[in-house]
Amino acid sequence: MSSVTSSWRQRRQAARTRRAIDRALARTSSPAMRDDLLTLANGSLPSMYVR
């Protein structure tokens, strides 16, 4: 597999993960749950969800 294909797949996976995290954050019912989700998200995508 070429490096271009590999990079594309990694970007697509990161985009799917970001969208899933955004959907989960939108559905949270409490600020504590939102904080927990952000903590988990920072572990997988630190540059995207640091607040």
C-alpha cells in the first residue's frame, strides 16, 4: 500500500472519530459527562479537542 493511500485512510479514520465524538458530546445530559468524554477524546485526538 502506498504512503498516499495510508495517509488518506488515517485522515478518514480521524474524521470519523471526530464526528463520533462530536455526536456523543451533543447527546450528553450533564457537564460531568461532557468533561469525561472530552478527557477520553483528548487521549485519542489531543490536537482536536483540547479546551
